[in-house]
Amino acid sequence: MKKWLPTDRIIAPSLLAADFGRVKEETTRAIHSGADWMHLDVMDGHFVDNISFGPAIIQAIHDTNDVFLDVHLMISRPDHFLSRFVEAGADMITVHLEAEHDVAETLKRIREAGCKAGLAINPATPFIDTLPYLDQIDMLLVMTVVPGFGGQSFMHEMMEKVESAASYRDEHGLAYHIEVDGGVDASTAPVAAAAGANVFVAGSSTFKAPDMAEAISVIRQA
């Protein structure tokens, strides 16, 4: 069953680290290994210097697996493509504050389409820039690496943003999730959790692990 509010940490393996030749099987493996969500990184070669996949892959996963699809749009003009990802089966669509679009309008359109709305910020973007939008989102994604490629090292200095996001949420009675993406593993997940994160995108540390179920369990309990 699709899950939005599990009682414990939410673990979202990133398909970017999977075997692209076996997308269906890799997704099923992640679910059977204990994944709460699937994190799907969409990259256009413009907003970030890499290209991944588009709505067709998301549609294929949606049609063959019942799992919450956390779609992260690392693309320019995300507003132009929203309907395609909604139709493909996205449960949550996260857009970047830094992308070329009217942020408030894009978040509004995502929610009106029946999806959860997420807002992502790159390492160079200060937390204060998110303040106008925090009452319009279901999740704030704090990038803990420079977006575009997997396998990078966790940026510990981003925890100040996570702490600020958690404090602001509590002080203003908001309820958004706080997600971290990049370099998340058994050693960095507890650092992020202590700062206030509750959603953990884990790519290489899950899909590349000898035992994916054990890897997810360790991250959840670390």
C-alpha cells in the first residue's frame, strides 16, 4: 500500500543508483527490501549536467508496483511538464526553487492535480529563500550534494538548513516532511535525523549494497 506518513523514518531508495536495464525488477526488489517510497530523479541535461529518464519510466513503475512515487524534477521549466508527470502516476512532485518558474503557482498546480507538493533547494541556496513557500508545501528537500550525479559525499554543513527547517515548521505549526538527498547511508542518516530530517533518499547505499533489505534496515535504525 502506498504510504505518505509512516510512523518511523521514511526510506526512499533512488532509482538513479539502480540497474536501468531492469527497472521493474529493481523497483520490486526495493519494495520487498522495505522501501517506503521510490525516489525518482528526473534530469534534463540543462538544469543539471546529466540526463536520466522521463514520464515513461515513471508510468512503467506506477503500472507494475504499488509504491509511493516521490518524483524529483531537476529540470528547467518544471511547470511546463507537470501534467505529464501527474498523468504518469507521480504521488509527489518536488520542484527546485532555483528552476525557471513561478514557484508559488507551480506548487499550487501540483496540489490542485491531486499530488503532494515538494520544494527542493540546492546546497548554495540559503534556507531563508524558502520562507515564502513553506506553508504551501508537503515536503522540503534539502540537497546534501550538488545535484546531478549519484555517489557523492554527504555535505554535513547542510544540516544547519535542516535544523532551521525543523525549527520553523514547529514554531509556525506547519507539517511538512524534511527530506535529505545525497550521500545518505548508515553513518549520515542519524546525523540528518538528529537535525530534524525524516525522509532519507538513499541510492548507492541501498541498490549497490550486497543485501538491500539489511541496508535499508540499518539506515532506518541508525
